[in-house]
Amino acid sequence: MGKAKPKHAVVMVLGDLGRSPRMQYHALSLLEQGHYVSLVGYAGEGLIPPLENALANSMLTDNGETPCSFRGNLHVLRMEPHQPPRNNMLCRLLYYPLRLASLLYCVIDTLWVKLNHPPHTKLPVDVILVQNPPSVPTLLLAYLFCIWNGVWRSHRPRFVIDWHNLGYTMFDLPDSKTRFLRQALQKSLRAFVKVYEYTMASLADAHLCVTQAMEGWLGENFGVHGGNVRVVYDKPPLLFRPTAVEEQHELFRRLKLEEQEGLSHWRHTMEQKQSQDQNDSTEVTLFTQALTKNGERTSVELRNDRPALLVSSTSWTPDEDFSILLDAMDKLQSLVESNLSEETQQDASSFPRVLVIVTGKGPQKAHYVPLIDDFNRTHPSIKIFTLWLEAVDYPKLLGCATLGISLHTSTSGLDLPMKVLDMFGCHVPVCAIGFDCLAELVKDGVNGRIFQNADELSNQLFGLLKGYPSKEGGGSELETYKLSIHGMKRWKENWEESAQHLIVGE
């Protein structure tokens, strides 16, 4: 499809822009089509590399293949709403009103003031694309901004909602132990947000949905259906791909995982193997080794005794129960010990050491870090470590993984874990906890496994990893899953087919 006449799109999320990949991908796709983009969200983490490069007004390439230049067409407006204290009863009582007031001020200041000053007045706003949730007050203010432009500037922007989930489901229903007044407040708030979302849905010009289940639910419950609604599945961009061995080596040299506390025995084994190696190899990591001759590197290869690398990306929130992973790893250690004790010593080496790397930030991380430390002290062949990676390194780490683990569940049962798409982009199979509509993404026994509890996960891991890495190829279950992932559609072509028309209105 050819590029449309340049338009000005506001891409908005009431959250940390750096932790909102789908909205960043929308912005990147709009830029690639020659449009002008104002990206609005909270200050926080850095953006994906192509957008960071665009901010520097650099000549860019799409994964080194298709030359393009955004020539200053991207502008980022970062909001920093005030976070009221919650350290006493009065503060907790006033928290939500004060927080709402702060959000109202930030969004109004951004849309009505900052967007109306250079360099953002280069083009009038043609479309505002808003992520939902969060719903309050974003949807209402975005709609009012469109109406205001239509009245005062005779140019009404399109109002498009990107439904990632349902906002009202983020408010937990109270349990029977909750005090009556609090129960009434929680139920009323949940009901209000549902009516609010229903109303705003009816006012939008177009809707993007992350799943077919979401599209069906919106049609049945919010009366949103027809040609202005479309499923736009999350798909990995080209920056998510298998990592070449040379890149793996450089990444692991920088991360220095073997120096992590608790891996001294693994490091000692690695050094012993290195001293016995007849090659003059001086650059060694847990996973790779660089072969050198006369002090010069000749080649880089994966180690034959490398551990299995499992990667899980979590937001450390209650809807991603990390205790399941801890419990599963404990059960896996017991499975390995009980099964291998019944086999010959030769077979006893057929199960690899396992290194689990957990990425992400979130409120429950501090709770689990001591539990992870306790786990590492008592499990010699399975280790768990938390890392926070730069945006440029996260895809590289995924591209090195043996297997991905997804603990994401959905408050609505209508959205999908985007991190699984990142893993698939790197040709990494996953084990994912099951919930409604997950089958739209993970096909059990085809591109991964679906589990419901720690017992199932530990059994799946034992079956998938036994014999790794010597049995990694040659028709192994892992290799079969990898082959089923090859050739999947990428974000760019999917966006151009499914989203472009609804967003820009052409």
C-alpha cells in the first residue's frame, strides 16, 4: 500500500511510554508511512531504539534493510503527574481525588497547551490514538480535545481507541472479608468505570482490538461492531529475532552472568573445562566461547555444556503470580534428582543446568527477591536471577533463550501477553499459564505448552529440557516448536494490512 498524505497523529497512553511497546510500534509505523507523530505518555524508561534514533534526527534503517528518514517528524511529550502520599488514613482517603486532579492537569496541559505551541503546530492534529486502559480520564479528555478542535478549528481529529484490555476489570471485586463501606465503594467504582467505558466506546470513530475475543465482547456488551472495529494482533517487529552467536558472546561478556553470587560452582566448572580445552580459548562465558590462535579470535561457538536459558518477563503484579515459577523450579529440581538417581551415571548428565532470568520492574519484586535468594542457596543446578536490561539488550537476550515462560493472566480474559510475541519473534517457544483466549496465540503442543499450575510446568520443563543441548535439534520437541514459529507475520506488514486504514482514515 502506498504512503498516504502526511497527517499529524497523537499516540497517547496514560502510562510509562518506555513500557508501552504496542503504542511505540504504532508510532513507528505511522512515521514509516511519512506521518507526523506526537507521542504522549509518562516519563520513565527509554523508547525502542528506532524511536530513540528518530528523536536524534538520525538516518534510520529498518533492521538494516530498508533506508528511511523521519526528519524530525517525531516529538515526545512526557507527563509527570504528582503521586500523592498514602502513609495515613487521610492520605489514603484523598489519594484518588488528588491523583485524578493531577492527571487532569497533566493531560489538559499536554493536549491544549503544549500541542498548540511549536514545533507541534507544524500540522493540525488529524487523529488521536488512545490506549485503553487506563480509561480515566484519558478517553474523555481525548474525545473532548477532538470536539474542541472541530468547533474552534473546524478540523475535528479522528478519535481511535486501542483496546488492550477492559479498564473496569482492573478494579478487583471485594471479597467477603472486606468492610461493608469499602465493598460498596469498590463495587460502585467498578460499575462507574464500566458505564464510562461503554459511553466512550460509543463516541469513538474506530476501535482496534488485541484479540477476536475482545472484538466479540465489545460488540455484544458495548454495541461496538461493524467496519470501524478491527482485530490488530500484536506481532513482533524486526528487532526481535534470533541472536547470532557472535552477538550472544558479546552480550554475555557484558552481562557477566557467571559472576553472579551463587554461580561460583558453575564458574569453577567452566574454568576447569577451559583449562582442559586444547584450543587457546581465553574468552569464555557460561554459554559461549571464543576460539583464539596466537592471540587472535578465530571463531565463536556455543558451549557444549551450556545451561538451558529460560527467560520470563514480568511486571511483578498480582496478575502474574511469580510464586508459580518458584514452586515449579523447586519441583523440577526434585524431578531431576529422583529420575536421574534411577539411571546410569552416564545418563545422569543428560539434564542441563538451568538458568532462569527474570526481567522487568514492578511493585512485588521486593517481596520475591529474598525468596529467590533463598532458592538459589538450596538449588545447586537451577538458578534464578533478576535483571533490568536496556531496550537495545532485551531483544538480544530473548534471542539467546532456550525457552520462554509467561505468567501473564488477564483480568478480563480478553487480552494476550505481548511478551510471548516478542519471544516468538526470536523463534523462542514458550510455556504459558492458561486463561481464556490464550489459544489465539499459544497452540499447546504446536508452538509451546500451556500449563495451569506449578506441577504441570515442572513436568513440561523436564520433558522439554532433558538431553539439552545435545538433543536440541534433530526433531526434538523444542525444535518442532521453533519450526512452527518460523515465518510468522511481523508487526509492520500486519499493521499496514489491519490498522493503517482505521487510524489515518484513508
